[in-house]
Amino acid sequence: MARSFTDEAQQRIGYVFRQPRLLDEALTHTSHINEAKGPDKAARGQDNERLEFLGDAVLSLIVSEHVARVCPSFTEGELSKLKAGLVSEVSLAKAARGLELGALLRLGRGEELTRGREKSSLLANALEALIAAIYLDGGLEPARDFTLRVFAQDLEKIQEGRGEAAGDDKTRLQEWCQKRFDVLPQYVTVRESGPDHHKTFEVQVAIRGEVLGTGVGRTKKEAEQMAAKQALQQVSQA
């Protein structure tokens, strides 16, 4: 007998919902709702944006609590950098790909045609929504267990003392620029998009007028880190 979509999703996620509608909501992108018309639109339920909003806060709490516990000698600034790296779009999308979450998303035709299942932003948002769905369905403990499991590889590095602060790329680029050219890299925000509570920023970094990296993030600082990382890759290949 063929398994239902809900059964398959729950097996992949590793959590059984008492309220399956929360799972459906977490996996429903707004494009799936917006492209429907009439009665069909109501039948498609709610998109995952509200869950994503809550999931951002739940994830922040779980990760903050964890890094503070396993890194007792770290300063507040070092803990903040570790957390920023773990909850970044890059990290979230990586974890979502590990779950093959893209295959479970309910997307509109437009997103399907533009390979929405592979987009880091959609994957990261869906994972946050899923964390919120588990939190609402079972409480903080199941949400914590799920989060620590999907981020296990990165968290293990931190516990072994090998976790890199999120600010390392930006610091390394600055040190390289000063040593090589005696100048500082220049960061420019070239685009902002999304609602006020969940904006996305695109930042470019230039060295002596030449753009060497572009980064996208949920904060300007995160986007700057991504741009710095790309720039370091560029200069290392020069």
C-alpha cells in the first residue's frame, strides 16, 4: 500500500505530528496559495510565513541556549558570532538539503518553473517553519531535539572546539586588504527585499573599487559575511 504524503514527510523529518495540518502549513510556500483562485484557494490552507516568523525565534532560543552551554568560556561576542553562523540562511539551507526538504515543499507553478525546490531562501524559510510547527505541536523539547539533530554536524564541530566564528571571513578579508594594499574593503548594500519583519539584504564588497564578492542574508551583517567569504575565494585563486 502506498504511503501518504504526510507519512513520507514525517518519516523523512523524524517526527510524528499530532496535528498534521501544522506539517502541511510548514511545507506550503505562499506561491502555492496565491496562484489558486476561488474555493480552491481556501482549500489549499495557510502558507508557512507565520510559522517561519515564529520558527526564527524558536531556533534562536535553542541555538543560543546550546552554544552558551557547550562553550562556557566564550564571551558574549563570540557566542553571538557562533549563533549567527548557525542560524544563517546558508546553514539553514544546508540542513534542509540534508533532510531533502525541497522535495516536500508545496509550491506554485511559477516557483516550480524557476527551480524553487533548490532555492536556499525557500529551503531556509521552510526549515524555520518546520521548527515552529514541531514546537506548536509538541512543545519545546521535541523542537529542540529536532533542531539539534539536523544541525548535529555543525554543533559537533563547536563542541570539539573547531567551530569558526561567523565573523572570521570578514576579519580575514580586512586583514588581507590591510596587509596587501593598506586599505579596507568597502561594503555596499545593493538591494533590500521582503517584509519588515523578515528582510533579505544583498551586499557587495569591493577592494580598491573592484567588486570581488556578493552576499545575501537576513541581516546586513550576515550578507557582509557571505560577501567577504566569496571575496576571499576570489583572491585565493588570483
